[in-house]
Amino acid sequence: MSLTANWSYPTAIRFGAGRISEIADACAVAGIKKPLLITDRGLADMDITSKTLDLLEAAGLGRAIFADVDPNPNEKNAEAGVKAFKEGGHDGVVAFGGGSGLDLGKLVAFLAGQTRPLWDFEDIGDWWTRADSDAIAPIVAVPTTAGTGSEVGRASVITNSVTEEKKIIFHPKFLPSVVICDPELTVGMPKFITAGTGLDAFAHCVEAFCSPHYHPMSQGMALEGMRLVKEYLPRAYTDGADLEARAHMMSAAAMGATAFQKGLGAIHALSHPIGAIYHTHHGTTNAVCMPAVLQFNKPAIEGVLGHAANYLGIDGGFGGFCAYVDELNASLGIPKSLGGLGIENPDVDRIVSGALIDPSTGGNPIEMTEENTRRLLLNIL
């Protein structure tokens, strides 16, 4: 089977090894003549970034980069990115990297033409309608990890550096015009990033599959996304040069992000405030939270995860699925508690209150209250 394809769902996706060579054509399709490549500091000086800039420059599209992006991007990064976009006279963004680079890149393209402040567009009710849709710059997204799936998402997760809260900024036009999924760009990921991002994709699929909301298309995508992670994340972790495994993990990441239109849950509701306050890696935090959240939701998800276990070839129904998650985490070096992430004496009250106002709570199969969320967090600690 050839792992090269062009997909039109949920947006135009050019999938396959070596397809970063099409970056200039992707910009032309998106209507971008002077792109600003936005990525994070860690990627700024890497070969894959330099080669992408070479391709843009050779096509007459300039060689502009903005990389002042934190691992958990915030409003300060956004302000600096918008300034660079405007001062450079850019007309579009190439969002390049993992979740931080992709989220910040999409946000800059969104904010550059707006007159209202960032937090006016938080994902609350119909706040997204406050935006001037015609002023949103086109976006080409190029993921270099296989985790968040932000390349196919309609939102960005941005940390408020003042309140230390993660906020979701939403607009339908956050969805990039063109995506290039080139698994060769992920070959250099270190093991801990491969593990954390891969388990982020798995968490998206698991929570979407367990969400009580009705979305059969997302349900099917979440289930197959879990299978791809089960089959190929251990291979990608063991051998970073396994291009087949890297390709399937890129698919799983995009599938998880598409699937969570159905909803997320307590895993993300907890990991968002934990990450905002203690600056932990998002996917790894999800993985640490997952075993306890599965048990927390057992009364509501025992049957549905039993069906998932059957599809995945896991014996033992719900219990077998949970045992598999424990084994997978252990094999990928994931800590068993938040203490293993360096969090000592956490502010339990603050995390609980943050979790309860997080939009992800609405997709949890069991209603989250202050009392049961506190018990859940203490189990994870």
C-alpha cells in the first residue's frame, strides 16, 4: 500500500514522504505570495526548517521566519508574531512544527487583521462571530510531530500568562487551507517527544470515542485512530527512522484532532490547567492522567471501551483496555504520577477550579463536580 495520498477531508491534505517539496505550490493554492513561517524556538535552527525556507526562497516567496514561540504559547508570543507579520508586509502564514508552532501560527494569521483583543475570541458561545472573517490571512500548515493534530483543527490553545490559564480561541477559518503531512519531517523527533505526542493523539481518540455526544463519523475515526497508535507508536518509539510507522502516526494525529469535534473530557480538563501552571508537556500530562480518568469514568464507559478493546484485539474488555494503557505508558517511559513530571506540592484547589471551567468538561461521560474532580486529581497525584 502506498503511503502517499491527497485528501480533501477535513481540508486539503498532501500526505506522503517528501511532499514538503510542494510547499511553494501549497502557498500558491492558498493565495499566499509573501508567507511568514512561524515555528518554535527549538525548530528554528533545524535542518528541516532551513530546507523549508530554502524552498520558499527559491520560489520567490521570501525567507521570513518568526520563532519566538514558547512550548505553551501565550498572548505575548501572539502579540510579537502579529507585529512581525505586519511589519514584514506578509499576506499569509506557514504554520510549521508541533502544537505550539501550529497553534501560534494559526492565531497570528487570525489576529493580524482583527481590531478586537485576543480574549474576545475565546471559545464561548458565539464569540467567534465577533471576528472579521474577511481579514483572516490564509494558512498553510506543516506538522513536524504526530500528536496534537492542530494542522486540521479550527482552534488554538493559548495560555494567558497573567492568569496562567489555557484558553481555546476558535474560528472556523483557523482550519488551514492546505496541509502538508510529510512523515520525513518527524524522523528526528527524540523518543520522549515521540512518546508524548503519540499519546496525545491516543488521548484525543480515547476521549472522543467515550464522549456521550452524537457524532458517528468522529466515533469511527477515533476507533481507527486508536488502532493506528496501538500498532505504530511502539514502532516509531523504538526506531525513529521507521517511515511507515511515522506516516501512520501522522494519520492518527490528524484523525484524533478531527474526531474530538465529538468532545474531549477529564483528561484534557485536568491537563490544561496543570500545563498552564506548571509548564508540563501536554501529551505527557495527558498520558499520566489517562489511567485514573478511565477508572473515574468506568460506570459510563465500561461497555463502549469493551467494544473498542474487541476491535483493537485486546482481551478482557474494559479491564483489558485499562491494563493495555498501563503497559503502553510504562513501555514509553511515562511517569505514573504528576510527581514524575516534577510537580511537587501542587495547588489542588487551583487545578480543580481550572478543570471545572475548561471546555473539555462538557464532553466527559460523567459530570465533573468539585468533589469528584478533587478525588480524581488526588488519585493522579
